[in-house]
Amino acid sequence: MRIVHNPDHHRHDARHEMYRGRLVPCHETPDRLAFVLEALRQRPVGVLSGPEPVSDAELRAVHAPRYLDFLAGAWEAWVALDPANAALDILPSVWPVRGFRHDVEPLNFAARLGLYSFDAGSPMVAGTWAAARAGAACAVTAARAVLSGEGSALALTRPPGHHAGPDFFGGYCFLNNAALAAQTLRDGGAARVAVLDVDYHHGNGTQTIFYARDDVLTVSLHGDPMTEYPFFLGHADERGEGAGLGWNLNLPLPRGTSAATWFDTLDHAAQAVERCQPDALVVALGVDTFEGDPISGFHLRSADYLRLGERLARLGLPTVFTMEGGYAVAEVGVHVVNVLEGFEARAR
């Protein structure tokens, strides 16, 4: 397995996020990847490499140009407002809700920030754009490796990506790595691609990007949005629209779901992927389904991630993994490597 590691991920190292009405230390930290790298050193399951460059055109195949321009220049614009801002994280505080216009980009920085975001829990810092772009390069490089004949590859990166939409960030995500991998596979010749999201939280950004398309199947099993973030997408009746009708499958589950029920639902998701007969698979790999995760509510244990990897390998598809959530930080490395070991053992 090719493991494409983001050498710039540590540059996204925010101080605080807004959580339940107060500023708290960020749950999404550089230590998340440090623990995965340590686990890989102890239990090697692939070949580590850095990413190849990603072009602006490849990013624009998934994300709106004006959104990308905003992300690329956000820190400079923030500091230009006041040099003292260099010591502060960027957090939005105003949003264009129902009835407000989204087509006009305001001149005011705070207004532009709100236009392109959907929560106050995803801070930006000086290195956010560099880290996110390098992460996108990891996803594209992993997809290229699979297109070149490697059976599987992992984009080992942060910040994660599956909450980022065509022109919005949130949920710690700025560029949608799973969508970029899927688009790269399509552009490289895969007639159909399936994206299977196993993160605790619904991949609202990925759904939004592909919702009207009939070449990328999006399947997500996740916490019920009636009670779980991101709340406003992820319901079972969201099946796609236009040409994409029937190409989106949401499998919401209640907080407290057991491993047995979760794996039964995973089987349902896998069957949907098989019916699609895709040429390749992208797995948005979140390990925040762990019973000890501080911001989630399922009950998987460490050994269950070996089983997850084995079940994914049974699909028999060229597979790109993108690293998503998992906030029981010390356990993230064990769980990610368990998935990879389970996958590799079955795929041999």
C-alpha cells in the first residue's frame, strides 16, 4: 500500500475552536497524525512517500475558484486588517442564512469569511492553506497511484476534508480530499467511482459536491443528524437530485449504536457499492466511531477496525483511503493501522 504523507500538516495548528458556547483547545491537532506515524513505524503496512504537486485546475474540478482564492489569501487579508491579528486565529462570526444573498462576494473580510463557512469551530491560522493544499496533493497523489496499478493507497493528511463543500469550509475541513481523489479517479479513466464514508459525522461536503451527478456514488453511515453534527444534512431521504437521483445513500444511526449494528449497516453500505459496480472506491476513513472518542457516540473497539479493513477489502476494488476524523488522539494511530492491516491481510 502506498501511504502519501502530508509534510506540511503541522502548519495547521490552531489554538481554539468554539464548542458549546465557549472557546476550547482544538480537538483537531497535529498529534493526530503524529500518533499514526508512530504506529506505522511500529507496524509497517505500506511505503511512505510525499505528495506530488496538485494543480489549480485539479482543485477547481471540485471547488469554486473564488472560494479557493479566498482560502489562499485569507491569512494575509486577516493580518492586513490589524498586525496584532497575527497572534489570533481566524474564526467566523456572521453567516448569510435563508433569504440572504450568496452570489455576491462582500468586500468586508468578516463577511467573506462567513460566506465561505458554516460553523465557528474551524479556525484558520497562518499555515492552514499550505497544510490543506498539501493534503489535497496527498489525495490526488494517492488516486494517481491507484490509477497506475497499485491496489490501494492512503492519503495520510490533516486537516480532514469530508465536510468541505464546493465553496464552504467547516467541521475542521477546508479542501475535500475524498472528493478530489474521486474526481482524479474519474479523470483518469474510472467510469464510476464510489465514495464510502465511515466517519462518525456525515460527509456533508462530499454529498453536496456530487449530489446531482450519476458517475460518483456517495454512501455514508454516520450519527443521526437529528442530534449529531453537522445536523443539516445526512438524512435517509436525501437520495440525490436530477441525474444524481439514486446516487446518494445516507445511513444515519442513533448515538449509542453498538458495533454489531454498525457492522450490519456497513454490510448494507457495501452492498450498495457492489450494486453500483464502480471501477474504484474512495473510503473517507474516520475512526471517531471509537467508543472513547470525546465528540462522538458509537461503540466500536480497537479490534473492530481490523474487521472494518477486512470488510472493505472484500469489495475487491482499487481503493483510496483519505484520513478524516478521530479525536481520541492517543488511539488514532492504532485504529488507522488496524484498518490498513485488516485490509492488507484480506487483499493479499
